[in-house]
Amino acid sequence: MVGEDFRFGAKRTGDVDLLSAAGRELGFEVVALPPVQDGGERISSSLVRNALAQGDLIRAKELLGHAYYMSGHVIHGQKLGRTLGFPTLNLPVPHRRPALSGIYVVRVHGISQTPVAGVASIGLRPSVDDSGRVLLEVHLLDFARNVYGKLVRVEFLKKLRDEEKYPDLSSLSAAIAEDARQAREFFGLAPLAKNFATSATDRIS
């Protein structure tokens, strides 16, 4: 099943007719779907990507029919979050140029019976890493369990700000604290108790 304007192959020279001809020869059926529109505007992956790049998650949700999310298995990180007092759940990002970047309010599915609130950073982490590797890091609010290896879905709800480079770790820590505060406010959660923050650093990467 493909869109009416589907293209493939070298220099995008293949089209639905060529794919259908191949189907008749090789024994598979091709169905061309008409474009899906929203208010007279054709919904496309480019339109969704543009909304995400602009941080317009409401528009992206309207186009997709659900909140934008990323999935993956939790991996071990550098454990820097423990040092800063904000342990993180880490997911690899296969694309060097993901559709969105920056700091976001998120919900994480797959680590508890109910979604877990959090604040996430997706990008190059310029303050602590110069490798050019893109990583999704999520600081979970009021949650402290070992979740390494679990398959999770991170649902993006609101953009807080763009990624920045900070001169030192104390400045980075202060920025993360403010991001977490805004995320707690978004979810209507009480301010974090200090003793919980201390114990959480022992149980998440």
C-alpha cells in the first residue's frame, strides 16, 4: 500500500505504475491510496517533520492522529546524570538528524503499569560530549527503578527550549533543575523531595 505520488529507486524514477508492473510479474498486489487531507492541506511526512522542527507538537499530533513518540531499548549511559543529581533513562537515536531536538516534557510507556512523567533531552549534548552522537535522555519524575534493556515509548508533549552548551556542569545542572521544575508544573506534580532525588541517583543510569 503506497500513496498515489509514491516514488522509489535511483533518483526517485520509480513510480506506482512501475511498482504495479513489478507486482504483476512477481506476484504481489499494489494498492495506491489517495492523499489524506486536513483542512484542504495534504498531510505528508514533510509537513509532520516541519511541525516537529518548529516545536509545534500540537500541530504534529493533529497531523499524525496521536502524539509524536520514539521507541527503543534502554541502554547504559555515561552515568553523568547521577553526578548532576538527575539520573536519566537513555535511548539510542538511529538517525543522525532526528525530526526534533531540544528539551521536552514527555511521558514514558513500558516501565510501569501507567505512563511515567518526565523531562527529556534529545540532541548532541554539546556541554558534555563532542562525539556527534545523538542521544535521547529522559529524567523520570518520581520514579526510581532499574529499567535497563526494557523496550519503552517516549511520548513528546511540549517543547521547553532548544539545546544549549553550558560553560560548566553547575550551569548545566541548574538548567536541568529548571526544566524538571517546568515539567512537574506541566503535570501538576508537587516539588521534588530532596531525599527522593538522592535515592534516585542510585537506581537509574
